[in-house]
Amino acid sequence: MNHYNILVASQPCVLGYFNAGHHISLYEVVAYLRKLGNTVTSLDASATLNSTWKDVPIMLRKNNFDVVVVLNDFDVVEGFQRFVEYIHEFSPQSKIVTFGRLSSRLPAYYKQFDIDGIVCDGDYEAGIAQFMAYMNGSGYPAGVSVRENGQWIQPQHDGLFLSAEEWVLPNVNEVPYASYGILYSDDARKFCGVPEKMELVIPVARGCPIRCDFCEVWTREGLNERRLSVQRTIDYINESFGKLPFEYVSFYAPTFTLKKSWVLELCSAMKKQGVKHPWKCTTTQFHLDENLIKSMAEAGCFRISVGVETFEQGVLDNLPAQKRQARRQFDDIYTWCRKVGIELNCFVVVGLPDTTVEGTQATFDYLKKDGIRIRPSVYSDYDSLAMNMSEDDAVRILGRHILPERSGFSVESRSKLYDLVFGRDVK
């Protein structure tokens, strides 16, 4: 297989929201492609705060890239067309392929752009590697749409899922953690990081069997969870803290406590090996119990994020069976977390179908207990996505700030819901 000179990047843009875990995939792709013997340059221009559009042609002209691999995401939409135009203008020999959460959800959206490949499904690294093999004459790439003679060819095979042993973890010296920290500096934004503390993100798992309708993880990563070994996780913590002044760990996984035995093994190993760094995670209410929470606290866990979405019973009836007892489960979890000093961070989705202003307000009021942190977001109507939609329409649907047009809320109701998410009393 030929080895290529590759740029893996996102375009400069103003982010709609920020979670470092969503951007770490860029550096996982970088590390994986390097392991295959390629020369790889990285730039997360969407979140590296000293990047400008002028930096793009400078980088393109300087490096003579064979391939430009572009990260896409729900909040990295604006400027994609401009980025593609810059690549064609300043590096016309470069092939362009895109990967990310949006192309996995709606690959057809990217067919309107003058690019060469779209990773539609499977693990991102595997898709990009398949595209490289296709460039080298190895046949159509699994999980990737390619354009030949102006026509798009659908993937001939499903995308590939790598085992956890095949993942290559990012080099922390390459990730713009300083910029990420600045984005977390104002806690009123309700992003996931801790202000004034340097966060190490560890992508420990992929895949989720829960199948929530409003979540795209299980469609993108599969229903079978794959997870790093405990020892590899600890080794990466120790290695990373030896390189940069990290102050806590964020374990990035669709459902961190899905495998209870793994979490207990991690907690035990951290204590035995003297790993005393604070850490946080995201999981579901029904994958927690009192003994597990106690063990997590003893191993340094200071925050658990859970999806509450809503406590309106009429809406809960339409959610997966495990979530229908959400309120009763939540009371138990809140009690257990408070007992051992763990902060509970609750994701609430405002504007879910069939919810009401009164029910949403009641959910917020119920959660406003001591120590409970509410992280609201506006519902994204993925069913409104269309292959030829404009950038403005894509931003409106995916930005998680504007209520969907077909939500049915009156102007007055929309204003009240916006007060809950963006109002002055949001804390």
C-alpha cells in the first residue's frame, strides 16, 4: 500500500457547542493513519482558537498534501464549502474525503460538495484507511461513498468496526487542550468541561445497545459495545499525565457503566496502582447502583452525567422501556451520589416531541436540588435533515439552539422554553 502525505482537519468556524470528546476522533484518525506509515498533519481549526482562514492556504501551499481528510460534525457545519474551495484552489492535487457524526447520519448531504469520498458508516479510521486503499487500486472502500467521473457510487460493503485493540489513542501533545480549556472557561455555557482545570479525554468505548430514538450513537457505532482494557486505560492516563499538566480525566463512552464488571475492575486497579486523579463520566440511570457509585467515588469519580431528557410521563411512555421509570430511578441515584460526594450532571432536552412548557418547567424545578447540575439542550429534529439542504438550514436544525419549525410551540411558548435554556437564571 502506498503511503501518503495527509492533512486531517476541521475548518475554521464558530462552534454551536463544545465537547472535547467529539473532537478527539480527529486525533484518533491521525494516530491510526500514522501507524499505517503515512505522514499526517493535524489541525482542529474549529476549536484551535488561534486558527484563521488565512492559515488554511498557508498550510496547504506549504505541505503539498495528497489527501485532505475533513472532520464533520453536527456543530462543525459552517464553512465546509469554503474549506473545500480553498483545498481545490491552493492544493489542487489533493483528494478530499470527509468523516464524522453528520456524514454517518446523513451522508447524502455531502454529495452536493466537490469532494471525493464520504465515510458513511463504520469506524472513522477504518473508513479513511479503506479510502486510501481505494486510491491505491484495491477496489471500492467498505463504508465509503466515492465519486467517479462526477457520479457518486454507494458503498459496496458495510463499514468496518475495529476491535478496541486496534484503536490508536491520540498523542496528547498534538491535541489543542489549551484551546479546549478556554472553551470550558465559562461554566454558564453548560459545556461538559470543568472551568480552569485541564481535562484529559480518554475514548474508552464505542457502541451502545440502548437504541434511543433521539440518539445517533448506536446507528453510527453499532449495537455491540467495544471497550479498551483496564490496563491500557490506566497506562494512557499515566503516560498522558507525564506529558502535560492535566488535572482530571474525562472518560468518553456512550454508556460508561454499561459493563459494570469493567468499571469495578478499573476502580480497583486505579486504587492498587496509585492512580489518584479525579475523573468524570457519562452513563445512563439504569446502569448505576449504590455499590457501583460508592466504588466509583472511592476511585476518584467526582461527576456523573446522566440523560434525564424529561420527566413528563406521557413522553417517557414513548422512550425505551428502561427509561420509563426515570423519575423513581433518579431519586435513588441522586441520594446515592450525594451520600458519597459525587456531583450529578443532568442532560435535559428542551422541545422533545409531545412535551409541554409546563412539563419542561416542572422537570427543571424538580432537578433544582442542591448539587444537581442541569445541562439543557434544544431538541434537534434529525428527520428534517435533507440531502440538498443549505448550510443555513443545516445549522438551524443541528445547532441545538433553535426549536424545530414543526415543533408546534407557539411564539409565547418558544420564548418560555428559551428562557429555561438561555435565560438569565440559568446556572
